[in-house]
Amino acid sequence: MSFASFSDFLAMGHHGLYVWSAYGICLLVLAFNVASPVLAKRRYLQEQARRLRRENKP
């Protein structure tokens, strides 16, 4: 499929809203799938550090 101009490419034959919203939602889901374990690991390590500080207090 070829497009005459960049605006035709963005319009995607009048299906642009559906196409670009699908790409956007997909990217959001992928970003969440990457960020969620990273944040969970950080939270876990902080909780363990707090626990160790609590246990080692005299």
C-alpha cells in the first residue's frame, strides 16, 4: 500500500483513528509490562532494607 502524502499515511484510508489508537494502546501495554516488574523489584528491595534495619536496631 502506498500513500500520496504523509497526511494520507496518517489517515490510513479513513481508518487512521482505529489504527493509531490500537498502536497507542499496544505501546502502553508493553510499557506497563516492562515497568511493572522493575517497580516491583525496587519496592521489594526497599521493604527488605527496612526490615533488615528494623531487625538490626539495638
